[in-house]
Amino acid sequence: MTALSPAQAAQFARIALGHVGREYPYKLGQVLTSDADLAPPRRLHPIFHGSFDWHSCVHGYWTLATVLRLHPSLPEAAAIRARFDALFSVGNVAGECAFFARPANRGFERPYGWAWLLMLQAELLRHDAGWAATLQPLADDIVARFRDFLPRATYPVRVGSHFNTAFALVLTQEYASAVSALELVDLLRASAWRWHADDRDAQAWEPSSDDFLSSTLIEALALQRLLPAAEFLPWFDAFLPRLARGEPRSLFEPAIVSDRSDGKIAHLDGLNLSRAWCWRALAAALPAGDPRIAPMHAAADRHLAASLPAVAGDYMGEHWLASFALLALRAACVSDPD
């Protein structure tokens, strides 16, 4: 089982440093209400204006903060600290908050970017620096948005891309646990159970050409993170009853990525990496000796081998894939929270 090596940490740091400040190309995700809403990315988003889009920039910074903590002596450490010191200022955070405050941006980056912002904040809280305190107003704003949105979300979103609600619950749970926000944890748990309690015998009709998440495995991971083991394990047994036999087969075979210069097709590398993360994390939640563990670890290794080499290469994958590789690799580090 491969864990994050110093060489990989340095590679991911170099990749992320190369794109978090790269302003173009950039994909805007806002609603325009007048000409005044149009501006260069660096004005719209004083911190998160690189990496092709807002959410990728957020988790690019998460990648930098995470590798810095796990390997504090890596050669890029000084550059990472300097980047955070320069960009994470009170004024810049106020600018990010102001963008969210526009009424037309009520749904901006919901729920994917919201969840990654909280995942970043959970990581920054582990650092002996002022970055988390500076970013806290934006984190508080996002938490308030989740508290408003989740009770109104009658149904889950099960697609394998940005709108997936289970993925958002997983990342948000990490922040809620880091700050001991028990009411938020309860809301996440209630939402997951309301959406998924009756799910049985998942057929795993995936992947599709736009997936970078397994809608099946990320749902299971959300329930694992939010339920006590005594409740999760019976649910998991019913949700994926044939895992020990390697079924559903589609979950065990890496996706084929035919064109890594195509941004949508390149999503499938992310699917492989995020499946590796889910397989490892779910296997760790099973009791010792469970016959499902070995095939789950083998599936994780196959998926990681299929797409880890693609982390560096074409910009359409390079601006975001290291984050998903890091999720998978740190899942092998027992001492690191997933």
C-alpha cells in the first residue's frame, strides 16, 4: 500500500505552486447582473483566482498546506509559506466574502467549492500559523450556507461530479470534527441518513464520461464517516452485498482515459484516484479479517496505478488531480486524519 513519499510531496507542491497563481485560462462560474460584475479573476477572487476555476484553486491550497504539514522539510516549504503569507490577508478574505454576499451568487460553488473551502480550513487549523484565523470569516459564511441549504435539500445529488452531495458531506464533516461543531455534525448525519438510509444493493452504473467521483463509493464513505460503526456496518452490508466476490464489477476496474487534453474526459483520472481513496478508507473501517478487505485494497492499488502518473502533464488535469491523488495517498497514513 503506497503512502505519500517525500518525493511525491515535493512533486505535488511544485505542481500546485505552478497553478494556484496562474490566472489564465480561467472558468468563471458567476451569474452576471450587470457589466460591473465582470472583472479579471484576481479582482473577483483575491485569493482563489488561479487553477482554472475557484474550487480547484481552493483545493490546490489544501494540497500545499497538507504536504507542508506531512513533510515540513520539503524543498518547496519556504515558497508555500510565502504564498500563504502573501495571499491570506484580512483584506483578501473580505474580498472573497464580498463575492459570496452578492445575492446572485447564492448558489456559487454549492456544494463542491463550499466543502473544499471547509476542508482547507480544517487543514489550516492544524498549522502553527495565522492563516486559519484569517480565513475563518469565509469558513463561517460557508457553514451558515450549509446550515441553510441542507434542511431544504429534499433529495441528494448522486452524479459523479461537482454537485454530488455525499462528497460535500465527507469534506464538511472533517471541518466540523476539527472545530467540534456538534450541531453541524448532527445536521450532516441527519442529511446523510435522510437521503440514503434505504439504499440497498447498489448497481453501480458507472462510470459516465463526466465522473471524477464514484457516486456509489462516496455515498458509502459519507455514511461511514457520519454513522457509528454499529450502524454503518449493517447498512454497508446491505448497500454493497457482493463486495467479497468483486461485485459490482464496474467498481473494481479503473476507468479508461482516452484523451487527457479534454477536460471532461480527464475527469476519469480523478475518478480513479478518488475511488482509490474511498476503497482504502472503507477497507480501514471494516473489522480485521473481513474477506472484503483484500479485494478492496487490490482495487485501490489498481486505480492508483492507472492514474497517479497523470497527475503531471496536461494542464486540464494538472490544475486539480494532485489533490485527489493526495486524498488517496494520505489514506494509507494511519496517523493522518482522512
